[in-house]
Amino acid sequence: MKKNLLTSWTKRKLLFIALLGLPFLSIQAQCPAVPISPQVICDASQLTFNDLDAFVTSGPNAVRWFLNPTGGSAIPQTQLVRQGTYYAGDTTGTCGTRSPLVIDFTVDPSGQSLDAIFCSNEMPTVQSYIDTALAVNIPAGGSVEVYSDFALTMMVSPSSALSGNANYFIVFVDATGCKGQIESGSTAVFPSPNAPTPPLTQEFCSDTNPTVADLNPGTTDNFNWYSDVDIANNPIPPALQLTTPLIDGETYYIQADNFFCESDVVEVMVQIDDPANPGIGDTIEYCVDSLPASDFDLFPLLTGMPDTSGTWSGPTTITNGNQGTTNISTLIAGTYNYVYTVPGPGACPDENTTIVIVINDVLSSGIASAIVPLNFCESQAPTAYDLFLLLDNEDAGGTWTQGSTSASPVINTPFDFTGLMPGTYDFTYSQNLSPNPCPEESTTVQVTVLQDPNAGTAIATEFCENDLVTNSPYDLFSSLDGTQDNNLGTWTDASNSVVTNPIDITGLTVAGSPYNYTYTIDNGSCTDTESIVITILPAPESGNYIGTPFEICEDEVAANSPYDLFNLLDGTQDTNGTWYTGNSSTGTAVTNSIDLTTLGNGTFNFTYNVPAIGTCTDVDVTVTVIINPLPDTGVPTPLSVCINDLAANSP
């Protein structure tokens, strides 16, 4: 705090100094002069620049105040003065460098925002505003004045209620009565959200593991839950997480908010009940011919320590409260449900469990049908045979086993016999198996899988068409691998006609190929067949030598060249073969027709070879060409005789 030092002594001293300076002031063209600076102001409230004129010695012109020693614009005279340095001039603006005046307030300005926001449910008053925004700025031992008008004529009572938006003019006062300059502040009162309307007591069942998320907030959308409140009934942060488990008997607090304001707190009591325990039900089985004749209690059939507050319902009359006394002696075969229901406490639902009473009929496994024992040849064993074809008069719903008792391995029907080796097999159909209380009944039937004979395995058989004569007659067993049981079976052809083995194959042709023959063997119970295939392959043809050489005299060679060697074959040959010199195809290949003029006199052999067709070949054919020399007639000698010697030389 700053005190007012402008005492009477000081004032007299300043007046003396001012009188001494009058000649100097007149020299300054009568501009305003500031005799004393700084000036400490005790009552700064409503202080304007008009009031500062009292601190200068003015000239003939009106005083004006500036923010700068030279230049600038004059400050309005009615403007409130704040602490700082101001410069005195006049309306002419020709005072040169102006005189400064330092203004200091005894009560400094707060320098803080004096605004405050309230919520309607706080019931705020002017005193609330003072406590919230102004109290921290009040000088020690001082006070504050709050006005609703700038002229400070309407001081507001601290008990006045605040509403909506309002502007106030504040003056801080120190302990000596000095006042600061007017400061402005405002208040805003926002509507608080309505308090939530949750059920004040909320019940849950412990088996649902309730959390804060399960609490019912009532009619509000924006809210938070808290576990406690302070002495002013405000919630103590932090807000509870939605995953926080609820605790039985605890109080939880809900508060709505609308960003600016929060509602009044509403407390909710939580009650968590344990669910009812109806116990654990069971299934009890009886045989229809051995039902209990007397009454019995259902409750002892429950396990798991059931509550005793429940009631029974079922298909027969039930008495004796939770004990559930009943009689089932008149029931027929079927399934009957007896339900025990225990009412749930609080929010817990009713719970129930069921005693299931199954009354089994006495079921028959039937008798073996007339086709038992059933025989299958191994090769004819079915992949899906209905075993019920082996029984008569049986009841459905029983169990099939492969073996002679109900304890044998369980199987399904239809049954696949293809995996069984030759032999006799038992199959048992059983009824009333455990836990069925009725006496077990079983029927066993037999199925025999007969050994098949072996007709052997076919071997692929092929003949070249030019080898048929050589291989005929042909033993068909040569086309089996020898694994057949015997050779006493029957052969049939493709038309199923019986054929006699061995067979004549000379009439088989490539065009009629392939030829199928089937071997059938019978062991008295079962048969087996195996089919063979004979394939006739096309063969090459080298033709046949006509048997007569081509013979000419040497003087006829030129006339018969070139000579076509095919003239020496019978015409059945393939023409894609090759001719060779000599008696085999190992000689030198020659081009047909041949030039006889290159041969000379003598006997010449030529061999014809045709290429194989697949694996089939033909023999080479050799032909002969003979070129004879001309006979020698000698040299003629002239004979001269006398005519009279003719007789002597004749003949």
C-alpha cells in the first residue's frame, strides 16, 4: 500500500517553488506546467483527466493531456485515469516538449479478470461473486464496493441474487479509506441440469456380476457416478469407471452435467442378492414292468444343497411342499419332467431344475429270419447290407454288435462286408442295454463269407498275323499266369459260346481283333471268372520268290535295262522295303530297278527286306538274275577245191 504524502508542509514548499518559477513559466509562452510529480492519489475512483488539471499551472488556453511528450492526440478529458505518466499540453498543440505528470494510486489496480461464472443450483448472490472473483484482490483490512452503474450511484447489496448475465463496476478500498480506480467485472449464471431421477434403491443378482454400467441413471443422458461426496455434498473425484464392480449395501452418487454446470447429487443404494439355488436335477430310469407302487419324494433326488423354499410341478399329483411327494405307478412308457422352482430374491429371477423320469418299455430283439445263416461269396459281398433283414419281429432302437454278445464292438447298419475274410461271423442285436433298467434281450445271427475259387490272372497275348499258322492250335491257358486253382473250368468266347481248348487261331485277323475268351471255374459254392484278350497285330509282307531266275544273254542286257526286281516276286510284297546285293540284307543296298549293264556275265542274287510293323517282321526273300555269255563260233577258213574233187570232199 502507498500512503498520501501530500502534507500541508509539502504543499507550502511546493507553492514557494512555484512562485520562484513564475518568471520562467512566462517565458514558456504560458504553456501548462507541472509543479509536482509524482502525485499519489488516495481516492482514485472516478478520477478523470479533467481532475488532473488541478496538478498543473495552466496558461491562457485549456489544458489537454497526452501520452507522449511531443506529438500525438489529446486524451479525452472525461476518460478515467490509470496509473502512469501523462504529459500536460494545451489546445494549441504548440507547447513543444510537454511537462510530465506521474500518477500513482494508493490502492493499486487488481490487474486480474474480475469475471465469474455460476450455475443456477448454486443460488449465487453478489456475495458469492465477491467471494469467488473479488476477495483475493481486496487490500488487507480493506473492502470492496460493487456498483451496477458506471456513475457509482447504485451500490449492489451483497445479498442480491445473481441471474443471467450482468456487468458490475468495482472499487477496492484499503484500511485507511483510500480507493482504487473503477474496475469492471461480469457474472454469468448458467442453468444447471435437472437432478437425475434414478431408482433410489437398485437391486441386482450376484450371478450377473453387476458393474457401474448396470446402474440405472433415470432420465438423464450425461452423467457420472461417484463413490462418495464431501461435506458440501459435492462428489469426490474421480468418477467411477463403468467396469467398476458394484458392492452390496454401498451407496453410489450420480450427478448430471451439461458442460458448464452440474446437477445436484442423487444418492442410490445398491442391494445385491444371491440367486436362488434349486439344486441339480437328475434322470431316473424305470422299467415299465417294475414301477414303484408306493409314493416317494422327489426332493431327495436333487443334489447341490437346494433351497427348501421351492415348489414342484409335474404330470402327476404332487403334495408335501418342497418334498414333492408323488406316485408314478400308473404311468406308461415315456419321459416325464418334474420341475422344482425356487423364487428368486430381489432382482434375481426364479430358478428351476428338473428331475427327468424315464419309463422304459420292454423292447424285443426279435428272432432270426429264415435266411439265416446267410452266405455270401467273397467276390459278391455287399458294401451296405441291412442287418435288419436277418431279423423278424424286432423293436427299433436297439444296438448291433459284431460278435455274439452285446459287449462286442458296436457297428452300424447297413454293414460293409467287403472287408471280411472268408469265414463265419456272428452279429448280435440287443435291446434294453444299461442304463436301461429293463432286462437285456439279444438275438445273434450268422453270416458266412465263402471262399472264391481262383480263375487266375490274364496275361496280355499278341500275335503277328504272319505267325498265326506257326502258333496254331493255341492253348488258352497260356494266356493265364498259372495261379488258377485248376484247368478244369470252362472257356467261352465273346458270344458266351463254349470253345474247346486249344483253339485254331489261323482264322483270326487284324480286322476282327481283339478276341475275348473267358475262363470260368466253380468250387461248388462260388465261381470266379477271368477274361483274356488275344490281339492280332499287322505284320509286314516281303512277298514270295516266283522260283525262276531272270536269265538272258549278254547281248540282251542293254535291251532289258533297267530291270525291275519285283518282277521276280509274286506281287504280295509291301513296296516300302529295300533291295540288297547278295543272299541277305547285310549286303549293299541297291536301287530298284537295276542297271544290268553294270553286272557283267554270271549269276547274281538280290535280297528284299521289308521294315517291321511294331514288333512284327517278315523273312527276307532272295531272287536270282543270270547273264549268259555268247557261244564262240571260231574263225572261218576259206576252202578251195576243184570241181572234180567235190565228191571226194563231201560230206
